[in-house]
Amino acid sequence: MANPTDCDGDGVNECHDDVIYDSPDCTGFVPTPTPTPSPSPSPSPEQSPSPSPSPTCDPSKKSNPSNCSCENNGQGGVDWVCGCPDGSDGADYIHILTNYACPPNKHNVSDCCMCIDQNHTCPSGCHWGTSRCECVDYIGSPCSAATPTPISNSNLQPGGSGSSDPSKIGSCTEYWWVYSESYDGGATWHEIWSAPAGCW
């Protein structure tokens, strides 16, 4: 063992010269270097997932080129929504192949299916619905029948009966256009509108 030395100058040999103490008073003192802190790794930027492409409407299912827009359908997808500023339906060149893509009680004006009969007085609490061509309440349900404005025409003739029997002249069989839609693959059908087609 090595001989102790006076490491703090007080006349007492208290330090061994073969050991390095943490005191600056000892001979051979070497301060322990302060460790340089290693920088903490900077977090890598979070990779946000690439946005999935927005769903788009199938151009082949667009009812007409003028007044349809691709809108969210509330079920995670999109559908074409077609309509006109006055509330009338847009023409449907895909599903209605006659009458210029409009139901029979309407005519096509710039791809808008406008009601043929426009002159109606609706009961209190109702208004003329340009989509259904009838009086509707504030939620769009049909009201009691509208009162059409009378048309004066003294040249109206009774319809034919399709029979040569003179007793049946003036009588006829009424025919109606009826548009129905099914939302369950054809199991049930809902009448959307109907209009007189005439009588024969």
C-alpha cells in the first residue's frame, strides 16, 4: 500500500497517492468531467395517413347535364342530386324515356320538368308544390285537392267511347299516368305522382 500524503496542506497525511479522491485538496485530483448531455432525439413528424380519395358520382348515372350535382348521401357515399331553382325536378334522361325526360304532367324547360298546370288555388296552410304539381303542406305532404282555375272553352267535345253503340257516345274510360318508386327491390311500390292521361 502506498504512503498517505498531506493532500489539503493541514500537516496530516490523510490521502493515499494511489487513490484519486473527489476533493480538489488531494494531490493528483482530476475533476470528473461533467458529462455532455446527449440531445434527446427529436420526434419524427407524425405521418398522417394519406387522405383517401373523395367518393365521386358515376357520370353515367347523371340524369341530365344541366342541373345535377354530386352530393353526400348521408350513408358514406355520394349520389347525383338534380333539381331546379323553383323546386321543380330536373329532367331524367336515364329513367324517363318519353316526354323529353319529364313525367307526363310536366314539360321540359331547360332540363327542368315544369308543371303543365300552373293555375291552382290551394287551401289554407298549403302551397303549390312544383315538384309534385299539386298542393302540399309545409313538409311536402299532399293537401286536399287544389282548385284549378276554370278555363273557358266553348268548343269542348265529349270523349269517345271506342264503341259504335250510339248509347255510349259521350262516355269514356279514364286512364291515368302513375309514377311509382320502390326502395326495397320491388317488394313494395310507393306512388309518387299521378296525372290524368285522358279517356277513350
